[in-house]
Amino acid sequence: MKKMILAATATAALAMLASCNKHTDEIADSATGSVVKITLTDKTPETRAFFDQTAAAESWEKKIGTLTLFVFDGNGDAVLQRKFTAAEISGQTATIPVPDAAPGQTYSFYAIANGSALSGIGTLDDLRSQTESEIADYNGTFDEVTTKAKRSAGFTMTGSATKAIAAAGQTTTVQIALERLVSKVAVQATTDSKFAATYPGRVRIASATVSRAASSVFYFDVGTSHSGGTQNREHSGGTMPLFAAQTFSHTQAAKEQSGKYANLFYIYGNEDDKAAESVLLTLEGIYDHDGDFGTTDDQMPVSYESELAGDSGKAINRNTYRRVTVNISGLTGADVAVTITPADWEGPFNQDVNIGM
């Protein structure tokens, strides 16, 4: 689940504050404070091929173009909003003074990579109420999404951690694990031996569609969100909806690869242990009786559907990879068998679907 690690170290020495590169538009001059050193470490494995079982992230899935750090005190009030410079992102390190921080005080550190610019963040509740509604921008044709980030800013990643400032002269270490807001869904469909033994001809999958997917997602999940329905969560200003309606849909032409049909989608996920509506996967294709798709008088349309539920019917977690194998055994989707094993992006959900029995 962890794609990038932000390692932060802080000391309460005023001499260090004096030597810092201050950002006067973001940090007020202070007689006291602590210095936080942020180090970015890429812990993602090497890139793998489409539908590979290792589920390693592609280079464009883990690239950081922008990074903003938000720091809140123990009361949930914002004390710092800091944008990393291009040089700091490239060098994977930055030294940041936190004004008025004292040993023993607890601070919360929130990071957003590649997200849209946020303003008016005065409290932690303000930040937790922010959402992204750009899921359409992540999706495109198969060739597009398997070679680059379709969303121009890249993949939004977020993470947070809470830490008490260490005693004077000691180092405070903070680690923030960044996760993508999206879940990756790779689909591979093919007819099996039972189909070949029962029917002449062939099935060609023309397209795949994901529907009933969330149209927006909170930047930060506190463990109580819900991917379908109308639940709310409490915050100091009242209640706010946990998740948007599942109205997103995207159709992608299938890519034929050695007799198998491939598709790749991104959908918003969350962190939740409650039951949730399932995202729907629909395959549309043509059955040709003699196997010659150059003639059309012996063809008929076919359609297959399968729900992409989370583990044991739970919500689909963000930053997970779902590897969906569709085995076509007939001409209808009346019988569907689904097996799901939970895993992080480094190790895929394996979902085998046997349809058309």
C-alpha cells in the first residue's frame, strides 16, 4: 500500500531555525520553533508488464511533480502550508521550520502530491473535507493508460502522520506513507477450453466498461468512509458526506494480445470495512459462428457482466491493484464465479471470473 515514504526529522534548536531557508509567504517570524527535514524515498519496485502478478507501479504512476505539506497543531489549527520547490522534489529533501513548536507538543503532518491547489485551509477539518473529482482524467484508451499518466498532473497521492516534538537537542522523526487515491483495474478476457468444446467459432471482445464507480474521493481517509450510499462522518463543523454517488462510467476498446483481450482502468478507492456497492464490469463483443469475422451474417452480439466488489464484499481500497481474469465458457453471463484475494498495489487482487457456463 505504501508507494513513497516521507521521512521527517525535527529539532528544537533556534540556531537551526536561523540557518533555514525561510518561506516568508508561508511562515511567520517566530522566536521559537522546530526544524523539520523532509526526505522523500522511492520504495516502489521496478516496473512490470501489463497484467504482471507483481503489480509494481509504472514510472508515471509514482512520479511526483508537486508536493504540498500541511502542518497542524494539537488543536487542529494550521501552522504551516509549504510547497516543495522543483529542486527539493528532485533532490528528495527539504528543511522546513515549524513556527512556535516546542518539545512535547503533538503535531500532525499531511502531504499531498500531484493534487490540485488548495486554499483557505485553516484547520485540519478544512483539509479533511477536501475532495478530488477528476477520475475521468485518469482514464483513456488502453494504449494511453499503459504508457503514460492520462491526468496531466499525474497520480494524486496523500498521506499523514502525527508526532510529538522530541526534547530539545534530540531528533524527531516522522514518516508519512503516500498512497494513490485510485485503484488500478487490469482486465484480461479469453475463451476457455469448455467454450471450444461446446461452440464452433470464436468470441471477439470489442470493449469493456466500468460503471457504478465513485465520481469523487476525499484526499484523506480517516477509516470511516464508504464507497456507496449516503453515510456521513462527524467533524467539528457538523457532518459531511462520506463519499460521492457512484456515477462514474468509462468505456474502453479492448486490446487484443495473443488471443486475449486486455483493458486497464483507474477508479477511486477508499479505506473502509463496511459493505459497499460493487463497481460493475461489462464486456461487449461479437460471437462469430464460423470464426471468420470478415463475414457478418453468422454473427451475434454477446455481453458479459461481473461485479468488482472489494474483499468479501467490502469497499474497494484506494492504492490497490485488481487483476481481473475473465474466463468465457459460453454465450451468456448467467453464471459468474468470483474469487478475490486482497493485496496492495505491489501484490494484486486476483479476481477470476468464469462466465457463460
